[in-house]
Amino acid sequence: MLAHSHGMNLAMKENKDVAQAAYIDALTGLGNRHKFNKVINEMVKHEDKKFALCFLDLDDFKAVNDRYGHVLADRILVELGKHLNQLAVHYQWPIIYRVGGEEFVILFEQHTLAVACGIVDEIRQQVLALNSLFALPQGTISVSCGVAAVLHPFSVMQALTYADQAMYQAKVQGKNTLYYY
């Protein structure tokens, strides 16, 4: 009976590990798009909750990938994931997701729009430091960021749209910058 119980516990742990892996980006260790969508769907149910969010996109990353190769591009993403995780701990847990190849979303559940913008600007500056780490010309690695807050009367979905529009505005205005709505 004990051996059977042990086997069941092992199977349960493996199922939990597989389920957890479905929500983790294998390259960066951050939450992935599936996890982000799950969290957002929960937040939509609680529209009274206030928070800020940021869309962050590596600038011209396809060109970096084409010029320096996929191996270096992946190393850059891994290092960016480490930096983002460190900042999340430092700033009391903004939650960070990799939602696309070079696209990230940061949820600031305990921060105002102003504080979120300050943290995002620090992230933007730290991303520039990756150029030195990888011996690339300054500005090769940079990010454009868009930040918005979920405040009445904005819904979660409206805030997502506004943050996305702000990020694209940052790209249009010259990249390596932060816009907020």
C-alpha cells in the first residue's frame, strides 16, 4: 500500500510540475502569455481593483537577432529576464510576463501610475546596460515602454489598450523611451 501511495504522490507532483511549466516561459523563467491571460481574466472579474501595467518591447530586436544571431539574442532575453526578476523583488513584486518574442508585460498591483513609471524608467536604463554586458554598441539593446493605470472609469481591458498604445507611441517617437496614458 505504501508503494502505491508513493507512486500516486509522484504522479501528482509530476502533473503539478507540467501544469506549472505551462505558465512559465522556458527561456526567461518569467510568467508566459497563458499565465498573463489567466491573471487578466481574474482581474477583469474584480474591476474595482486599482493597479498599473506596462507594455515593454525590445527595440529593433529582429535586427539584433539577424545581425548577431539567435544564440546571442536568446542570451540577451535570458539576461533581461534575470534583471526583471531582480527588480520585481527589489520593488516588492511587480509581476512580469514574457508575452511574445521580445514583448513583456509588467503588472504593478501595489503601485501608483507615478511609481510604476519610475520603476519602468529604471528598467529602461538597466536595459541599456546590457549593451556593455554583451559588448554591443550603445543603444543596440533598448526598450520602448507604455504604462497605464486601471482607475475608474477605465476597465482592465481599456488600460491594456492604453498601455499598448503608449508603447507604440514610444516607438514612433524614437524608441528607448517611456510613454504613459
